Amino acid sequence: MSRKKNKTRELLSEVVVSDMAADGLALARLNDKVYFIEGAVPGDTVEALVYRDKKRYAMARMTKLLRPSPQRITAACQHFEHCGGCKWQHLDYPSQLHY
């Protein structure tokens, strides 16, 4: 019989994304900790739900876009949100080249 830990998930509010990381993850820093956020782009201000919390970093999913970045665009593919094949379609092309 396996035991599951009772984990409480932290909701981050008003997180400003500062950079991009590997695999299409956005990067934000809060209180000397790095947060990798799925679905965000640099310049976004988001709410995010932490699903994996380590000592020096955490993984989170964007739950709400509060203020979009000027670099954010509408993805060309209608399946972008669900498929996962293209990681950066919501980021304008010059920014994709930069990162």
C-alpha cells in the first residue's frame, strides 16, 4: 500500500516573468527562489499554481494571465494549448530567435 503525502499547493499571485528557460518554460524569481512557469512568456504578469516545490526552485502552471507581455501573440495552431508539440507559438518570432 502506497502512502500519498498531503501536499498543499501554493498559489502565486502577481508574478512578473523575467526570462525564458529550456523546454518552453518561463522563468521568474521570488524571494531568492527560481520558478519555472508553464504557459507564460517574459513580460507577463501571472497567477501560477506550484505543483513541484524544491529547495532552490519550483515548477508551476500559469492559472491566470493578469497583464500580457508585448511579446505575447495568439498561437497560429488551434491545438497549441492541448498538444504540447510546439512550445513557443505564443511568443513573437523575434523573441523566439532571441531566446
